[in-house]
Amino acid sequence: MKTAIITFPGTNRENDMAAAVKLTTGKSPDLIWHKETTLENYDLIILPGGFSYGDYLRCGAMAAHSPIMKEIIAQAEKGTRIFGVCNGFQMLIETRILPGALLKNKNLKFICKNVHLRSENTDTHFTKHLKEGSVIEVPVAHGDGNYFATPDILSDLAANDQVAFRYCDAQGNVSEEANANGSIDNIAGIYNKRKTILGMMPHPENATLSHQKTQDGVPLFEGILNGLM
Amino acid sequence: MSKKISVKVTLKKGVLDPQGKAIEHALGTLGFQGVENVTQGKLIEMDVADDTTDAQIKEMCEQLLANPVIEDYEIKSA
């Protein structure tokens, strides 16, 4: 299987993502510069974290109009698996591949800490190695991760079982106190309708290696990558 | 020839605006009484070719300058 990690000016988590992919598959992914216009034969496309284009205008807004994005939108329509983390999630939102918006964190602070996530719908290629309702602990590192959706979008997400993760406490309670950034309904990550695309603010790639605080991201990467190998 | 256009982008009503709230709080701290409903937005100014249509400027707003899920925009020509 072949994995592409797309990089933009200001991307800074591509090597963390590459390490997690290599740990899972034994193979290094290709790092692809955003000026490329084709992505041939990739089974998985990853949009990693960072601060593309200095977060100008809105986070991910500039990257959403990069040359590579036309191809990513075409691949999304074809059903190629796409995984966006943090700034990558913001890009998927800004291209409207995923619905909703990401606002400034409710407390206006850049939040960098470990959080707990409850796995919601785990009947997907991405999360099949997680148990529904189980809790994973992974880091977040963002200033604009406050997920917002209109009532229409929220009812669509519910009707199609598109919520992947919610912020919760260590016991799995989804509460206001456990809501890291003010996201509506504690939403931390969502799928597209077909469940071929996952976008999330937290960084599971930084919870995979032995020196990291937890390795709770490992089953997620195994789910994402194993079915494709 | 070109014409000047400005686009004001603001958060839609009902969308949480923590920056506006922080400014409101700071004004209160400074001793300004009775300040309410502070919101913060963006002003984008540009020169566009004379024959640019209103529809094209609207497209610029819809596609890039504003995020229609959370933001309203107002176009003004100088």
C-alpha cells in the first residue's frame, strides 16, 4: 500500500505522522509538496498538522486552494481514504470535504495537553480496532479547534453516524468540563458520509511511539492502514 | 482602470465570538461602563478591474474571503 503525506509551507507535523505510519506498516510514506497536481495510486492521503500559510485569513483557508487540493477533492470523490489531523482537519473543513467550521478555542488560548476521547461510531475502516465507547488519551495542540456546526449540519451528522470522537473525561463521560476547546456537542472528529474520510483535531500520531505518554493512537493507525495493506 | 472594493466579514449571529467577549471584558476592566455586544470581524480591501461584476465579487466572498457556515459578509464599493 502507498501513503502520501501532503506538506504545505508551515506544515510541521509531517514527520510525526510519517513515524506513526512507518511504525504501523514498516514502510515510509511519501511526503508530497502541495505544488504537485496529481496523486497516482495512493491508498491513503494524509493531511498533517501545522500552521499552513501562517493560518492567514482562517486556519486551512489558504491551503484549501493550493494546487494539490483539486486532486485531493477528486480523490475524495473517488473514495480514496483521506485522514486529516489538526491543520489537516481545518483544510478538509475549508475545502468543504467535511461539514462545519472550526472557531477559535472558547478560552482564546492555544491548548497543548493530553485529552481523552470517546470513540463513537467504530464501524468504519478508520476506527474498527477501537471499541465503541472506549476512551483513548492523545494530545491536542491547537488554537482554533472549536468545532461549530449549524443545527442542520448537526442533525445530518447524527443521522449518518458521522461523529468519530468526542472529548470526554478519563471515564468516558462527555461533559462540559471535559470539553477541551468549546466544541459543539464535544465533537473532536468527524467522518464524511461514506466514512472514507476522517478529520480530527487531536494528534493520535503523537500517541504511538514508546517515548510518548500513551500509545493509544496505535489501534487507530492499525485500523486506518491494515485494511489497505 | 480599477475600482476599490471593501469586504467586511463578521461572525454570524449565534456563533460564539470569544474575541468579542474578551474585548468587551477588557473595556469593562478599563472602566468603560455599559459596553455590550462587542463583536470582532475582518476588513478586506482590494482594487479590482473596473469590469469586475458584483457576481464575481460575491463569488470571491463565498469561495475564499468568508466561510459561509460561520460568517456573513458585506461588500462595499468606494
